[in-house]
Amino acid sequence: MAFLVAVAAFACSSGSGGEKISVKLALDWYPNSNHLGLFIAQEKGYFEDENLDVTLYTPVDPSTVLQTVGSGKDDFGISYQPDILLARAQGVPVVSIAGMVQHPLNSVVALKSSGITRPRDLVGKKVGYPGIPTNEPLLDTMLKYDGAAGLADVELVNVGFDLAPALLSGRVDAVVGAYWTHESILLENEGHPVNIMRMEEWGVPDYYELVLVSSEEMLKNRPDVAERFMRAIRRGYADAVADPQAGVDILLEATQEEVDEKIERPGADLLVPLWKTESADFGQQDSARWENFTRWMQEAGLLGEDVNAADAFTSRFEGN
């Protein structure tokens, strides 16, 4: 009897009647272990339970996600906390509705053979980066935190997204912009052990790497869709936390893109404590973290003082 009551309660709380709604979600990159909960929700029918017909896709140019979400072309998208703030500074009406990865994945990576273990070891060295402007003040902060003068102490080399090849070829001594859940695994798999310098451990304010975004218009006029979508993906990521390798199985089966299983399997295990931490369930966002990182971006000259951290995110859908 208790089981039947529980089932009925779940149906009332999560089911949605009426006409099925089509929803588009733009990924930030090709499908990978960061996205396991989404593909689990698709495969196990969690979106279907919410009467949602969800299309997951990777844009031809993933850098356009915030623009397409802000304009309503896409209902939801995956992006990054710094990019949300930069977009809002430019008038793009996007809002983070979930912190998907609770800590930075961006890092500084060097080969163990280089002897570089901390930021001040980079003084006088060449550091490769993907040409993304935010990486410069991130590295500058890490250097200063460890007693160096800052960017003036290193030679920055724009290597595009060929971070691992640039490191292996000796073109640079270290790279910034590398995910410690991806590039570091790639390098280790090729027989090149690495040292990883995580940003939040070297003076950079802790921030959400991946966030789920929607538009101000969607949240104002169709909040029920956002609530239903969030319920479904929370179930998906709960499953991913409980059994990440089963999630990778689903990812490999569901996607037609080339997925490197030797990277995604260890990557999924590394992500588990970042999806759900000791202090936060999946999706939760903290106002202090948004305020602190916004202040850091303003002090770094990336944002004007008129950007309000409180407008860039909402906790409204964390537990619906």
C-alpha cells in the first residue's frame, strides 16, 4: 500500500498532462561525459514523463549558444558562468537556472617531465591558451596568488584549441584552458603524465564551470516548461551520480558523434563529485559565488560595474 501511495505521489508531483511540448537544448560542445544526465533523461524517458519532446544538439558554432537561447531560437542551452556574465553585459537576456558542474574544470596543465608544479614555476615560460580572453586574467590571478608579478612573467601563445599537441610538441611549456577532466586524461592515455593546477586552488574565486541557461522570456512566460525540464534532468544526473559508467554506456549508444570512450569513462568518474557536492545538490547555485566571481571579473576589467550578479541566475527551479 505504501508503495502505491509513493507512486501516486510521484506521478502527481512530476507528471504533466496536456499537449506534449517540443523543446530544444543546445549543447556547449560535442556530447561528452559532462552531458550524461541529459542523455540518461532522454534514454530513460524522464523527459517523456514530463510530457516534453526534447531535442539535444550541438550547434555548428557552439559559441552562439547564448545568442540563440537569448533570442528564443533555442529554449535551453549549456554554457559557462563567465560567459553568462559577459553576455548579460552585452544585453543578451540569458539566465542560469542550474549549476551543472559546481567547480571550475578549466586549469593549467604541464607535463610532469617539465617539473612545473605550481603557477610561479611558469615564470619565464611559454604558456599556450585557446585565444579566449577570460583565460588571461585567470592565469594572471593564479600567478599573482603564488607570488609572481602576473602575465608579464610569461609568454602567452595562442594555440587555438590544439592545447595537447602544443604541449607535446614542446611549442609551449604549459597550457591554460585545458579541462582537467578531458585534456589531462587524453595526455595521460598517450603516456604523458601531467601536473594539474586547479584554478580555485590558486586564488581564482570558485565558480560554476557548466550552467544550464534559458531566456528571461521563457522564465517569465513559460516557467512550467523550465520546471518540468529541470525535474527530468535532476533525475538524469541523480542516475549519473549513482552509476556514471552506465551513463557512459547510454551516451555511447545514443550519439552518432565520435566519442572517445577512453576519455569519457574516467572523465565521468571525476565529474561525479562535481555534479553533487557535500554542500550542494545537482543544480544548486549560491548567490555569494555569483557575486564573488562577478566582482573578480569587474576588477579584472572584463565587466562594467553595472552588471548585477543577482540578475544572471535564479534558484527558482532547484527543487520543483
